[in-house]
Amino acid sequence: MLRLEWTAIYAGVNILILLVLALMVASGRRTHKIVLGVGDNPDFNRAVRAHANAAEYIPAGLVGILLLALLEPAAPLWLFHSAALSLTAGRIIHAVGLHTGALNAGRVIGMALTWLSFLLMGAGLVWSGLSQQL
């Protein structure tokens, strides 16, 4: 499978994560009768934060994954998949963690994987970009 095909799969999964989290917010609004804002319901607040957090990290992550795919062969395949899998797993684990409580291993592990993916993408993109010039 080509890197762009893998990029489509990773992007599709991450977009579906955003959709599921958005649907959970919409459902929470109906359940808790919160029309605007977040109200004072802790469960609903966690749903909003899970969606917002994913919306903060997934778009930049997908740009990084796409650029790593386009920089083939300068960006190694292991780097591409490591960054993409870390982002995707991190977003899923973090969302589950946020829905289960205020502070727990899921949230910590999810953010660590997300930040690891950003480190891999950022360093890999700089390296790949510079290696093309050297």
C-alpha cells in the first residue's frame, strides 16, 4: 500500500474520532438540556473537552502525516507509521480517559502518545526538508 493510501486511512480514522466525539457532545446537550456553553454538568464538560482537545490536535497531526507521506523517500516509512499510529492511538486513549474521569492513566498516556507523534512529525519534517537541500 502506498503512503498516500495509508494517509487516507489514518485521516479517515481521526476524522471519525472527531465525529464520534461531536455526536457525544450533541447527545449530551439534549440529555442535559444545555443549549449554549458547557453548563455545570461534569459529564458534559468532559465530553466537550474531549471533543475540543481532539479538534486542537488532530488537524495539525493530519497535516504532519500528509507531509511525511509526500516527502517519501526522505522521511522513512517507520517514522511515518510511528507518528501516525501514535497520533491515532493517543487520540482514542485520551478521549476514553477523559470520559472515564478527571485525571487518569488514559488521559496521561493519550497525551504522551499525541505529543510523541508531534515530536516525531516535527523532527522528521525538519530533517526530511533539510536532507533534500544537503
